[in-house]
Amino acid sequence: MSFEIPNDPAAPVHPAAFADQAEPDAVDWDILVAALKGDGVISGCAVTAQGTPDMTVAVASGTVIIAGATVAVSGGNVTITAADGTNPRFDLVVVNNAGTKSAVAGSPNANACLPAIPASSVVLAAIYVPAADTDIDANQIIDKRAFPLAAPIQNGTYIYAADSVGTDAYAITLAPAPAAYAAGQAFNFKAGTANTGAATLNVNGLGAKTILKQNDTALATGDIEAGQIVTVVYDGTNFQMLSQLASTPAGGGGTVFLTLLAGDGRGATTDPCDGPLQVEAGTNDVDYIVLDFDTAADENAIWVRVLPPDYAGGTLSVKFIWTAGSGSGTVKWMIKARAYADDAAIDQAYGTAVGPAADTLLAAGDVHITDAVALTVGGTPTAGQPVMFKVYRDVSEDTLAVDARLIAIIMEE
């Protein structure tokens, strides 16, 4: 049960003798208005009569929110002062912003009214105290717990906080604190620092969860910038980031794509692959272009591409598209790259070579698409710069005993 104004004075819980309980009071509206503004009970705090009624009532433990701050309320008794000998009165059971429980006595009157609510306090119940009463029974207690909703949602109190950790391990504290993570929960936080790679978020100490972009991709350096408002949704395992990536230029249109087609590649001078070669799938006369990488050595292919105008300097998510004409086993593809600014020497080392897990040939003549791998381009890559890519088959890490045929490589930022 929660806030009530008894509707039927003849009901067993509120007998006709206590008909004043069914009358709305100005303080009732004060309680409801306070709840609309965000002050009220979050959980627990029910007020009940004692097992053997006396001039005390029992308050259950719980939590209230006052002026945006959550306050823990411990269970315990509150004493109601002695009844007037002539007239009834209403008392309020309240808790303040220090978690202190108390009773506020009303003025005895033939037509009793609720007393004013003390400052920085939340009302838990109204107590009807008839003239000359000597104990408080259940039918004298009116639940006045109002559970706030609209204001905290509108001002973001429940789901927004600022991070102040200063690392990629972002952490926030919400009020009230969520009891546990649940799929579908959305949180907003102001990042205290730019991320420098993979990042996590820990909400109220429930545990750090990885923040992913585009469903299943780890964040790249600069995807979150200091001061950015970040929106994430928990998917049951990780947080998925819904906010625009800080590394994506405004109006850039989202994901940046690059494609390396076999027909545009060439065998490297040292340990070159074969091709480009034109191959026909004979039944339907489907022709396609490949680069052939055999098992004798780590054969290499090269490309040059210019980074597009909306490239933001992040890592590239790379997938290899390949096939084979026969055989069985796995293929291990590797890629490395370097960007060149104006007047940069060409003879410089590539960035670190990376590759997805060795990919298994499922069927000869079928298209195979590897898992994605994050490639960091060597140098200081920026939009408009040329990039030299080198791709090779790491035969020491795979088991396919025939040529692996590379059809294309797709990359996105």
C-alpha cells in the first residue's frame, strides 16, 4: 500500500467513528506535490501498530529521497504523545534528511486537521488520535507514503551522474542506487576524461562492464572525449554505447569504410603472392579476381589507399574475405599498415601486424569472412593521407595445405 485518503468511513479499517480520516486535508496535497518534485519514499518505511497496541507505532526500515539525496531509514518505534481529554487530533509520522524518525503532534479540535510538515522531511503516515485514547490501533494509521516519479525522471536523477575517476575505468554513483544490473537499463554519464582504448563503466559499485560500440566492437582511442555526455544501455553482459562517437566528425555520417580488392593489389617484391588472377566458378560462369597465397612461405601483397575525408584517426576494424579451391584446414591472415604525411620518408616501418583467429575452410569454393580484428595504422594517420597496406598469410599458424585465395579486405572505423 502507499499514499491514501480513505474513501469509505464505514470500512472495517477506518470505521465511522473515525470519519475525519476520509476528509482530504491541505497537507495531503503538500505531500503529493512534494512527491511530484522528487521528495518521498523510495522503499519500505511502512508504519504499523504494535502487536500489543500502545502509544507507539513501528516504522519499517527503508529509503527516502529528500532534495535529491537518498536517506536510509532504520526500523524502530515512534512515540505518540498522550491524547487530549476532550478533542481528537491528527499526528504525522515523519523522517528528516538525517534519517531521524519522529511524530509531529497536531492540534486537538472537534474537526481535527493534519499538522504542517517540518522542513526537509518526508511524511510516512498520519495517526488519528481520538480524545482520551490510550493506544494506537491499526485502524488509526493512514498510509501517507508518496513514491516520487516524474521529477527525478525529468531531471535525470535516477540515471545520470558525472564520472570523476580520470581513467578508462569510468565509474558513477546514482541516487537511488540500483540494486543490480538488468538488461535494458540505460545510464547517462559525463566522462571525466577521454578514453585511450577499451573502456568500462561501473555503476554504484555493481561491477565494471565493458563499453562496446556498434554492438560488439571495443572502443578505440578517442571514441569518448572529456566532458562528453555518454549514453549506454546494458545488454545483459556489456554496455552498448548509443552516443555519437567523439572520433566521428560532426556530420561525418557515421562509419568510415575502406576496401582492398584483390584486383587492386599486387604481390610484394619480397616473397610475393600470385596474382591478381581471374578465376571462374564453372557451373554458372561466375568470374572473380583473387590473390593466391601458397604454403611455401609467408607470401605478401600490397595496396595503397588514401584515407577518406571523414576518417577520424581511430583503429580500423578489418575482415578478410577469402576462399580456396580444395583442401581442408585453417588460414591465418595478417595485415599491417603505415600512413604518410607530406615530406615523410617512404622507407619506414609498418605498424604492428595483426590478424583474426585462424579461419577454417568450410567448403571449397565458398566465400569465407573472418572475424574482425583491430588494426592500428602506423605513423600519425589523418584524413587525406596515403596509407600503404601489406597483407600476408602466416603459414606457420595455419593448416590449409593448398593456396588460400584472397578476394577482398573490408575495413571500417
